[in-house]
Amino acid sequence: ISLFAIKRLKLDRVWWLLTPGNPLKDNGRLHGLAERADAALDVADDPRIDVSCLEAVIGTRYTVDTIIHLRRRVSGVHFVWIMGADNLAQFHRWQSWRRIAAEVPIAVIDRPPQSFRALAAPAAQALARYRLPENQAARLADQHAPAWAFLTGLKLDMSSTGLRNPDGSWKAKK
């Protein structure tokens, strides 16, 4: 997904921001951050992908706070928030989701079978007028927010949950 985004959006880098715990999920069975970081480093097999535990370091719990922190401290960088269609489907439940959309352009990666549900979701409908045509996605990083694009073509139904074995251990790198 990251390499797909780098290519389609013409990005220099992708940062994987590992969360200390998703406020919308039960984190009781969540592996420790260090273990998840090690697993992510094993999977991130490209020098353009950086794995970061920034949210734990700066003490943020919500994406909006992380984005505000980054925009204040990393000037001159054009950020794009990348999420799967499954996240767009419930984006309206995120803390200050409208502020997130106002702060940074968003790329949504198609994740079947979530596509139709995601595009019909409240956030997608509220932001519909700011959606770029997919053939203009490479311009997204240079757009003023709100702006977003829905990228199709990568047919990979994978999530962090899907990367774990049924017993919760991490699958070996392929």
C-alpha cells in the first residue's frame, strides 16, 4: 500500500505512525508498541518508508493532535494523510475529523469490499466537493486542505489485524 501511494501520489517518503492505542478500538489485546515497531520494521522493506512511534513520544492520542504537532514543527513539508477505505467509512467518528481534513490533504486507498460503504459515509459525503479526480492524485501533496483523492487499482485486502496470526502473534515476513 505504501509503495502504491508513493508511486501514485509522487511522494518522497511514507511515515508509518504506530499508535499507542486506537481510541475507537478495544486495545486490551494490543501488542506492545516496541513489538509492533519491530514487526513493522520487518515489513517496511523500502528506504522510503519510515516507522515511527511519534505519537507515544509526543503523548498524542488522536490523529488531529499528531497532525497539528507535525505541521507546527516540520515546516516546508507537504504532508498527505493516507488511509484505507475502511477508515474513510468511519472517519466521521474520529476526534475532530473535520479539522484533520482542514489541516492536511487525504489519500484514501481502495480496500474492497469497503469501497461503496466508504464513499457513501458521512465524511466522504461532507467532503465530496473537495475530492480530486483520481487522475490528478499526483497533485494532492501540493493542494491546500481540504483536498482528497480516492485511489483504486490496488486490490489488496490487508490490515494490521490481517497481518497477525489467529493467536495474535505476528506472521513471518514473506
